[in-house]
Amino acid sequence: MWKPLKLASWIAIAGLAWSVGYLYNVRYGGELSWLRAMYERKVALASQIEAPHRLLITGGSGAHYTLNTKLMEQELGIPVFNMGLDGPIGLDVILPSVLSQVRRGDIVLLIPEYLLLLDEDGLGDRSGSFGMAIGQPGLGGIPPKQLALDAMMLGVPTLRGITKSSLEVIEKGKMTGYYSDPVDERGDPTVTKERAGNWWQMTFQEPVSKHALQRIAKFREEVEAKGATLVLSLPWVYANSSDEKTIRNVKKTAEELSKIAPLIYEKDSLNLKSDSNLFADTHYHLKPEARTIRAMELVQQLKPAIAQQLTAPNSTTKVPQ
């Protein structure tokens, strides 16, 4: 009899340990918990916008940390909201997580960084765990075996994460993470992070993947089924604009994306930027002054699509002058 009791005790202890790890990883303290909280906050804010037309901008952190939506809203005359998330969630999970917020009359601007465009299967390190954290396990078609592994790992904090959080509690009295800073009422970040290491220019050895093209094409169908419009944009990225292979691959990427939906970008530069002073802590994240420049560029590029949507037969909103 003692063996079953001992086994039950070990199972209970393991279950308790997993639960504690889950609370840390998903609810408060772990990096995933801050990402979940940011997503839920953005969903809540976006759902409060009552307007016949909205501009929803999405992608990974290359969308989240690159916008000045307040300025864009002033210039375009319709509500603009930043639904950018995190690249390692993966394209296959980011898109359906945003689709649930799309309404009839919306314009959806997708700005996928090359991490998403070059990926071969649409999944990233946080795909399965993010879906479970927001209460949508399997979102994006996560394979069952991978989903089971991710579920198990939700209750296993990393030593690095625990050490970091413990030191923060001692020094600051609270735990923080990369995405723990609050977003404003339009979903934009309120804190600019600075780069600690040296810069180097990115190069791209391949064009957009077949999977990314197929998934974005499907996303267009899903968006249009809701009575909304999809527009694509190449991201701003700190890259080697003189590397012939990079130029060739980015041009091929632009060519293929433009077959799916209207694609906006600066034709001469291909949105490849050679000035590191524009960027904050990564090759995609922009400093506040660069976000203003980027916002105004997007405004000019988006105006034709916005005007077309606002003058559609079922539109009740006038085109802003």
C-alpha cells in the first residue's frame, strides 16, 4: 500500500511545483506573462473603439515598437490602433490572434519583420505557449506533440528567469520583463529601450518563404471575409543596403507580397536603413523621433487605401481632407 501512497505524494508534489511554475510563467513574473498581459490589454483597448472604420496595425515587435499612432490618427482622420506583438510568437499565431479583433470597415496593415517573412513553418519559440497563455491552446495549428511539450514547459521556469526576478524583487520590490512596460490608449509602447551592444547591419540570404506567402494570402481571405481590407508593408530595418544579395532578396520579397495585397514601401530604399541612429535596441525598433518619421511616411502611403475604403458603397464616413 505504501508504494501507491508514495506515488500519489510525488504526483501531488509535482503538480504543485508545476502550478507554481505556471503562475510565474503565465500570470506574473515570467516573460510570457508580460506578453500575455500586453496582448490582453491591447484587445481590451481595441474593442472599446467604436467607429465605422479603424486602422489596425499588426506584426511582431517590429510593428509594436515602430509607430506613432496618435500622429497617424490625427493625419488620417480615423482611429488607429497598434496591435503589434512579438516575432517569436510566429506568423501562424500572430495572424489569428489579431483576426478576432477585425471588424467590417477596418483597414488592417500588416508589417511583418523578416523573422516572420523568412520562417519556413510560421511557428516560433513562443507559438504554443502564447496560445495557451491567452486561453486559445493550439491557435495557429500547433502540432499536438509540440503543444504537449509546450504545455509541460509552462510549469518549468528557467533558472535565468527566476534569478532575474529574484534580484528585481530584492532591488526594486517588483518583477519586470521586456514587455512589462504599459502601453498607451492606442497600443503604443510608453518606454524606449536602448541598445547596449554594438551595431551590425543585417543581410538577407533568402527571399520570403513559400509558407509565409501562403499564410498571408489566407489572412487576406480571412480579413476580407469580415468585410475589412488588408494592406501590407515592408518593415524599416537596419540593414546593408549595398549588399547585392540582400537587395535582390528584398526586391523578390516585395514582388511576391504585392501579388497578395497592396504593398507599401519606399521604392528607392526598399525600407533598408543605413543610419543606426534611427534605431533603439534592435534592428527593427525605432527611437521616438524615427517613429514620427515612419508614421508620416505610412500616412502618405496609406491615404489611397484609406480613401478607397471610406468611399466604398457601404461606407458612412467621409474621406478626411
